[in-house]
Amino acid sequence: MAPSENLMHRLARVSPTTAFVAALAVMLAGLFLPGIVGSALLFVLAAGLAALTWTTWPVQRASTRAIRVVLLVLLLAAVVAKAM
């Protein structure tokens, strides 16, 4: 089994509620922590979203793809704004 397949199997077992709460906690911490620390947390969240989008791109509908790309762009804009 390839490492990426192993990761996908592990991610598939994560509860959606747990994933949502963890992502929300990282996002809120990134927004409320000052300067580069908050920016780094938001960047980690953006990297995770980019990896998830890249991995699931072939099986997503066009509307889901568009929403994910828009959210990723907004999150990266928040990273840049927070870093300045």
C-alpha cells in the first residue's frame, strides 16, 4: 500500500465532527494569535486544505471544486493579511 493510500484510509476513519472542530480550533487560533504565529497556523490550515483538494479533485463535482478553490484563495489572502 502506498503511503498516500494509507493516509487516505486513516483520514477516512476520522469523525467529520472531530475534523470540523479541529479545523475550527486551528482557524480561530490563527485569527486571534498575533502576527506571524497566527499567520503560520492559517498557512498550515491552507496547506491541509490544498492537499485535501489536490487528492480528491478527480472525484469532486465542478461546484465543489469551485467552492474549495474560492475558500483556499480566501484563506491564503487571510494568511498574507495577517503576516503584514
